[in-house]
Amino acid sequence: MYAIGLTGGIGSGKTTVANCFAALSVPIIDTDVIAHSLVQKNKPALQHIIDTLGARFLLPDGNLNRKALAEHIFTHPDDKQWLENYLHPLIWQEVEQRRAISTDIYCIIVVPLLIETGLYRQTDSTLVVDCPESLQIERALKREPMTPETLRAIMQAQATREERLAQADYVIYNDKGLDYVDLQVHSLHQEFLLLTRQKTRDSSL
């Protein structure tokens, strides 16, 4: 199965683009969803995180305090690195398992930190959702309750717009509304179908 890594900065519209592909029956593998499932209550990964970083990140009901952990790791680089080194292999193992059992010819893998972690090397192509930084900030602050300082810390921990575009094989511009995004998704979908069918024919020769 041909794997296209979908990424973009916070507030760029990754979910919007993924939903457009899903509407075309393209399978979506969202690494954030996988990460959330790995650290659910009573899961081994959650216990390991609490044992390592401390019980202060555990809510009274036994669930992970995601907000507190997110705020902590963006101001503690060593803990952030440890968490990524621990979770990313577990997440990617699940990604590969889903790819292995799928009968579709291509899929979209949503990875917020695709460039930063180097995971783009494990996909076949990289698709970047791009928009001006000012629009990212506006969308992110509307979507999630966070302070501007927290948002700046998140953006500083991510690749720059230029770094993402430098690694992009394909780009979707999300600065003119949903119709414009949907038009680009439909065009790329046809391109991906042609590409993957050609690769399937070539491999069978």
C-alpha cells in the first residue's frame, strides 16, 4: 500500500484535508488517534509515562491529564525527547500493522511531526498542508483553549513553514476556504490513483 504522509503546522488544516480524502473513501491513519489510544486509562504505555514523568500527569479518574503533559513537555525539552522516543515507535508499529492488512492501493497517514521526527522517510510521499502563519495562529486560538504563549511554544517546537515545504512532494494550500481545499484534494486523489496503479503494474512485470 502506497503511503502518503500528511503534515502541517498547528492550525494549518490537516484534519480538514484528511476529512476531504476520507470523503473519497481513502483510508486515513491518524497518528494522533493512535497515540491517544495507547495512553488510555490502564494501558501499559500510560503507566510507563506516569512511572517516568510523575503522577502529577494523572487525573483523579485515572486518565492522562493531556493538557498538563502538553504544557510540560513544551517547556522541558529532555522530557519531550524522552516521550517522543518512547511513543513514536509504538505509534509507527500500529501504522505498519494497519497498512499490512489493508487492501486499498493508497492511504493517508496524518503525522503532525512528520518532518521533525524524520518519519517522512518511512512514507512514499509527503503532502504538506500550508497556510500563512498568521492564519495558523488565528485558527489554533479559536479551536483550542490555550494561551498565546503556549501556542508560540508549540510552533517553535515544530518545523518552520519553509522546512516543511522543502520536504514536500505535494502541497495543499488552505487559505481560501473549504471549496478550494476540496478542489485540490480531488485533483490529488486522481493523481495518486494514477501513480499507485502505475506502480502496481510496474511491480507485476
